[in-house]
Amino acid sequence: MAEGDTLISVDYEIFGKVQGVFFRKHTQAEGKKLGLVGWVQNTDRGTVQGQVQGPISKVRHMQEWLETRGSPKSHIDRASFNNEKVISKLDYSDFQIVK
């Protein structure tokens, strides 16, 4: 398996104006477009959190998107990425919005 094909899992939390701006919907769409799996949800703290899994090269692209782009009406102050680990198989079959 090539370096860019190694499967990884990363937890994320996005801070800023990220609720009420379709951030979860756009995150789900971007994840699916990249062929990634995982989940995204709003928190009681006014942030958005989730987990993304897939080939390392695609996950890196998603991390950059979460940190710099987001949804058109969002304003991202910062992104936190934690618990990155290599995985042998995907834990999810889709990219879900968790209510």
C-alpha cells in the first residue's frame, strides 16, 4: 500500500461561527466527495465536532478544508485535531450528520 493510501482516523473540533450556517451539511458533502467516512455533529459549546476516516492523503485534504474553508457562511477561528491513528479498516460505511 502506498504512503498516501494508509488508512487513518482523526477526531476534530471546529471553533468559530460554525452553527446555524450549514457547516455540518457542507462537511458531510465534502467528506463524501473525497470518499471519506465518519460523522459530524454540533456541540453544546457552540462548536462542531466529529471524526473522519480514510486514506491519509484524502484526510489531510479534509483537515485543510475544515480548518480554512467550511461552509460559505461560516467563520472558522481554529480547528483542533486529536487522536490521529493508523487503522486497518474503516469503522463507518458513510459520512453521517449526528443530531
